[in-house]
Amino acid sequence: MRRKYLLGILIILGALGYMLFGGLGRNLVYFVTPSEYFLEEARYQNRPLRLGGLVKEGTVAYDRDSLELRFVLTDGVKEVPVYHRGTPPGMFREGQGAVVEGRFQGGVFQSTNLLVKHSEAYQAPEAGWTPEEVRRLLQEAR
């Protein structure tokens, strides 16, 4: 009777171990820059990635009707064309830091999520500021 319990416990522990650690490798999302990606392309093929860099100046093309956004993400050395479907975040613009989540397909990074890096500097409006001063403060923050 003891053997049956011991065998049952071992089978349960083995199944739990496989569920915890076996599936972990398939669900990892790597964060890489364009240069890091091109150093080890084969390693990242068919895997979900987070690709980080700057939105290259002059490359943003957004169609409001189809919600298709295309731009180039760069780390200053390598460049990657990105396709994203959906409304970009309000702070998205050229020269801005961005992180896209998705996969490479046909030489283009197909983004499922677009995150924008913003400044950590915050200055609250002081009492007595005019609306024009507050607008100027908001414009400087962008």
C-alpha cells in the first residue's frame, strides 16, 4: 500500500515539475535591442519578443481609418521595421523611446503591444499659475 502512495506522490510531483518548469521556456519573453536581435536571429525566431529602441525620425506612418501604424525602431546601429495595428499611445512620437511586444514575420516586427517610454521628470503646477503657464508646462513635458 505504501508503494502505491509513494508512486502516486512521485507522479504528481513530476507532473507539477513539468508544468512549472517545462512550459516556462516556451512562455519566456526576451527583451532585446535591434542589434542584439541581429546577433542571434536564429535564437529568437518564432518566439515572443520585446524589442526596445527609439522611433526613427521621419518613419512614422499612421492610417486613422485602418488603424495601421508603421515605423522603424532603431538603437542607433541597427533598424527594424515595425507594424502595429491599433491606436498608438498619446505620447507616441518620432525620437521617443518605445518597446514593442510581438514577433518577427517576413522581416517585419509584428507588434501586438506598443509601450512608450516617457520622462520621469514631473513638475506639478503651482497655485496661482495661469492656464497658459500650465499649457506650456505640458508642452515641455512632451
